[in-house]
Amino acid sequence: MAYQHSQRAPRALSISSTSRQRRHDWLALAASAIGAALLAGCMSGPPPRILGPGGTAPGTTAPSTSAAGRLQPASWTEIGGWSQDDVRAAWPALQASCQALKKKPEWNRVCTTGLMVDAGDLNAMRNYFETNFQPYRVVNTDGTDSGLITGYYEPILHGSRSRQGQYQIPLYKRPPQLGRGALPARAELLQNPALRGNELVYVDDAVEAAFLQIQGSGRIRLTDGTMMRVGFGGTNDQPFRSFGKWLLDRGEITPAQATMQGIKAWARANPGRVDEMLNVNPRFVFFRELPPSNDGPVGALGVPLTAERSIAVDPATIPLGVPVFLSTTRPLSVEPIQRLMFAQDTGSAIKGGVRADFFWGAGDAAGETAGRMKQGGRMWVLMPRS
């Protein structure tokens, strides 16, 4: 796991209790740090639309209301792009959500029915959703129905289980002798002798390691060709500070360069100042080795994420596991993204009604896209019919 995302915070990278909340803590950087906090440019995508007083359209009632937002009954015809999306591609994400939700009475029926649908038949799939789910438009507390959509991903680094050659940057397990309370900020913590002997793996790039801490989980391609998966193992409980924003405020980079890629370029041009930049963020993340798997990282729902079909949301408005139809655009583009997603993750930076972090998958290409995503968007939640 929109940065944060445990930091979506959670985790991930829009550059956002349990081992799951962890992932989007880092996602925080994902969605907000590098995406929202970093990118000083304007959000692009669908423009905001204003509803009536209190955000309630005539003749509708909101089934849920919170400090984050509310859900309003909607019709399938108002969901732009619904009839164009190939919902068959969302089938794996649906099955993942059902693994977590099928014991709930309202989900048991729709999940059981779903197993009898031909997943290769587009019309049958679309009819399944229209028959078994009721759409609700997501509305913010100010009555608008448009918000920020950022992106995150699972990084893949290069490393070694022993310190050698280019692999000099350690990722640490949390030393048991440090206890569970708050710990010093990053710069001071790295001088603590308790860290010695708790190196989990060594990687070849300090900035990549910092972004991995923001994401909260990722994979390491080891020197023998095998893949090691690491996950969130705790933090020093210090607040997150965006080193991208620090560079921007000091005039070290331009708003156009305030992306994950731009920060990496600055670091390559200023190798002697990398630690100065990284120490701006006092937050430090520990890792643990996870069992090897070809599935995506596990989100807050407790199931593997599906690339380009999973999102992180604020569960104060959108229940975890539910289908969400998302209407937004590709990063730095007006090319539409209108597709069925599943709310399978959370993040400390993902707060509000119309607010989501889009999981792009693993690796550099996913990171390039996630690092540039800061779009406007609208969302519709699909709730099981009773």
C-alpha cells in the first residue's frame, strides 16, 4: 500500500493500527506529498459541479453522511462512461473484495450470484452489476461532487541481502529494544546503534529507498535474480514532511519538476545534498519481509490490489470493498479514465468524499504515471441491493 497508499500513507506515490493502515501512511506521500503537496500546478480533469442546498438533489436522500462526505441515490444513466467500460477487467478485483466481504449478509448473495455469471460475457457482466447493485453519487460536504484523484504504485528496487558493491543503503527492521513508543526523527534515529544488526536488505539508491518508505511496501530484485517483497513494519511515529515541497519552496525545483521524477533528477545533480533533503522528513519507516507472491500488495481491505482497478478511499464515506465507478482523466491529459474500480485501500492523506488514490501497479512505468497524477474526478459507489 494514494501514497500511504500505508502512509495511501499509505501509502504509494503520487509523488498516501494494523499492518494494512501502514501501507497508506506512505501513500500519504503518494497521494498528497508528492501529488497534492508537491505539485503546485492546477488540478486537471472534470470540473466541479454544484448541487442544490446541502448537496442533496431534489427527490433524493443520502444513505450515509459523515464529516467527509455523503452518498446520494443515482441512476445508471447518469454515470458517464458506464456503458463504455469493459467491466470484465474488474472481475479479479470483485472476487478479491468478495473474499473479504462474503460473510456479510448483504454481500453473500451478490458474491454467490457473481460466481454464476460468465466473466467473459461483457453484457452478462454489465447486467450483473446493474441488477445487483444500486449506484450512489459521492458528494462532498460543501455540496460539490468533484474532487482530487491521485495515484500510487508498488516500487521495485534493486538490492542485496548483504552490503556489497553498489548496495550500501539499508532498509531496517524495527529493533525490538527500541520498544513501541515514539522515536527520534530520521536524522537522529539513523545514528542510533540499535539499528545495527537489524538491516533487512541493502539497496542501491537512497532516494528510491525514501520513496519506498512513502509507499510503505514494495519489491526488491536481489542479485541472484529472485524477488523479495517487503511490507510496512512500523514507524518512528514522527509526522510526515514533504521533501518535494521543501525543494519547491527553496527554488531548487520548479512546479513542473515537483514530481517523483523531478526529485530524482535533482538528487542525481546534487549527490552531496541528498541526506539534507531526506532529513527534511522526520518520519522513518521500518520494514518486514513478506512471503513471496505474484499478487499485488495487500491493501487495507486485506486482499491483494489489482492494477488499475483498485483505489484507496476515505472509509468515513466509502465502505471498504465496494465497487466504485470513477470518472477522471489520465495524468497531465484530458484523455478520460471511466472505469469500475474497487475501494480496497485507505491512506492518511486520502480524506474527504470525492477523494481517491488510483493504484497503477508495480515498477517504473507505473511509478512514472502515478507520480504525475493529480486530476479532478467524480465517483459513484455501487451498494448491494437488499
